[in-house]
Amino acid sequence: DIDPFGQLNAVLYSSTVDLNNYAKTTNFGRLQAELLATSLVQHWENDVLKMTVRETDIPIIPQQGEFILSRDIQDLADDLNAGAVLISTYSVAIDKVYLNVQLVNSDTNSIVGAVSYSIPLGPRTRGMLNDVEIAQNAQGFLQ
């Protein structure tokens, strides 16, 4: 088995996805993934590599409420000598967005670290969830 915390093993990450639709992400999801990667880089001595996955590919497979890494991602992790994959999802509630983050051993699919948190669902967050990209388009959300 690969030690996900071995000195030579990288961590792969990709966009934070909607818990109800693993094929969907938003500006919010992309930003959250970048924030998580930044935090990992600050505390991890190994490489942190971004997975750019085509929109039609799903990097994780839901199975009885758990995430299983797809065979393609396991192969990619092997090719890149990655010991772990950072998987993150979000779920929108009435007044908050809940996020779940798991660090998964790419060889065994076991969770080696996890965190959950929430952020308020204000107008800026709602705009990012709706893919508002420029300030001009955000005026309706910010009033």
C-alpha cells in the first residue's frame, strides 16, 4: 500500500462539487478547491497537484453514501505517484453552505483525514453558486 503521507507522494485535488450532482461545480466550488489546495500547500511538504477533469468525467463514484475513487483517478494517482486525493463536496441549505472535505488514500480508498464546515449563504456566496462572474452582473445579488 502507498503511504499517503510518504515524503515522495503528491496529493491530487479537483473542484469542490455539488453533493447532489457530482458532475456539477460552480465558481463557488472552484474557489473552495483552490482555498483548500492553498491550505494544503502551506502545511504539506509534498506536491499538491490539480486534477483537471473534463466535464463529462466524474472523479468520484457514489456508493452507498461513500465516495469511491474511479479507476481512472486511481490510475492517474499511480502515474503521478500520488498517495492521496483531496475530495470535497458542498450542499446548499436555507442559510448556509455545508462543505465536507476528505483526504482519501488513493490505493485503499480509506479516509485518512476529514473536515466539515459551513459558511453563511449571503448574497456573494449565492452569486458564486449561480456562476455570477463579474461585478456588473452581481449588482442584483448585492442589493
